[in-house]
Amino acid sequence: MFHWIQGFADWLIYSVLGITQHSKLGDALNFFVYDTLKILLLLFLITFLMGIVNSYFPIDKIRNFLSRNKLYGGEYLLASTFGAVTPFCSCSSVPLFIGFVKGGIPLGVTFAFLITSPLVNEVAMAMFIGMFGLKTTVIYVASGILLGTIGGMILGKMKLEPLLSEWVQKVLQNAQKEGEYEEVPLSFTQRLPGIAKEAFGIVKSVFIYVIIGIGIGALMHGFIPTGFFEKYITKENPFAVPVAVVLGVPMYSNAAGVLPIIQVLVQKGVPLGTAIAFMMAVVGLSLPEAMLLKKVMSLKLISLFFGVVIFCIIFLGYFFNWIF
């Protein structure tokens, strides 16, 4: 789908600007151009589609169902499973997060989706089977869904709604007012201009966060070599798992981008659990994601979210090392 963006990035960086291909600067700039265009396009498309869903989908019934029925964690599992079948990276999951919150889905349930969505998808599963086999893939997928379920439950128990940003609070207030005064049903074509305007507004409001976040990720992508990580996360280090997670959080990539690195790390003797913990930190938590979340969450809420997920990833890393 984004092949043309990659072609444009290659043409701009290597042909127009004349930067040497596969150089550190070239790789960093190419990453920046490609991911900026891709994520901005994804942000608009996903926000637009979620606007259509929110406009028609009886999300109030889901909200009432989740609030009135005790599913004993089932709602978190459902959200986490839904996250597993949606092929979004950590940054492009944020518009869906906004749509869920706006629709009134409980915050903990929304977090369960946000945690799992970038970790598990069909691309990651296909590559995992080819690199590590079916058994490891099944355990990884189950662990990713479990991570989202448990993380969402922990965050849901904390009652963190007041820590959402003022911008989200205003969005929620406006959504409630629209629900109160919209009495005449609108046709699909009548809804589209408002949905498109709202989607553009969201993209515009997070634009600067996207640029800053991807810029940080591009610098890391182009200038930090793989060998830098191998030195600190060997099997001889009993603290390799938390070190791997700490090193992985500042990075930014999707599962398809980081899995080849994970394969190399495992081949060079890094324990599989440590490598997977590193991957989960890179894919599920990133500085670009934090920059985007800054628009919808307070710093305290971002810190709590990252802290809970980091703890769960570290636990899973040690668990994987124990199994394998």
C-alpha cells in the first residue's frame, strides 16, 4: 500500500538530494520522509474511518453493555484480541484510541487495545513463523494478547480518566452536546464533510508531535548500530531483560521492521526472551508514540501507561527465557 511512498522517499533522498544510499544520514532521512508521509496519511485515513464508525456504530450500546455487565475481564480480552487483528503500529493506533475514548469505551478497555495493537498482527505472525517456528509464534501471540489484557485491567483499576488531556475533555464534551442536539438523522453524504473536517483537525493538532517523534526515531534508526545493543543484552547479564526494554523504548519501528534485527540478535547468542522483550519495547512503546499521546494524555498518565507496560514486558521477557 505504501510502496509509492518508499519510492518517493528513495527518489527525494538519493536522487534529488544526492545523499549516498545506505549511509547513516541517508537511512535516517529516508526513514524520516517515509514514516512522516505514511503516518500522516494513516492518521487521516484511520481517523476518518473511525469517524464513520462512530457516526453509525451503536457505540453507546457497547458502552452500556460494558458498564452494566460484569464480564470478569472479558471486555479487556475482547479489546486486546481486537488489537491483535488490527495491523497498526503504536503511532497509528492513537487515532483509534481517541475514537474509543470519544465513544465512551472505558479507559482500561481502550488501553488493552492500545497495548496489543502494535505488538501482534498478521505480518508479525507470518514473519515469526518463518524465523522461529509455529510454537514460538503461538506463545508470542498469546503473550501479546495477555499483556494487553492484564495491562488494561491494571490501568482500568486506577480510575485515570481525570488524567486525560484538556483537549480530550473538550472533545468528550462536544461529543455529548452533539448527542444531545442531533435529532434529525443525517445521510452518509451529509455526514462526510463533518467527519473529514474532524479528521483533518485531529491530524493538524498532532502534526508537530508526529514530526518531532519521527525525527527522534529517524536519528536512532540511522545512527545507532545493532552491535550497540548486543553488548548489553547478552545471556551472561542477569539484568539483560530490563536493560533490553530500556534500550528499546527510545527506538521506533513496526514489527516487520524490527523482527529481522531480533533474528540477528538471537543468532548471535541473545536469549529469545530478551530479544522479544526488546522487540515489544520497540514496537509497543516508543518516543514517537509518547509524543502523540501527549496530545491526549497528561504526562502523569503517559508515565503510568509506560510504567505498567514496561513491567509487563519485563515479566514476559523473563518468562520467555525460562520457557526456551
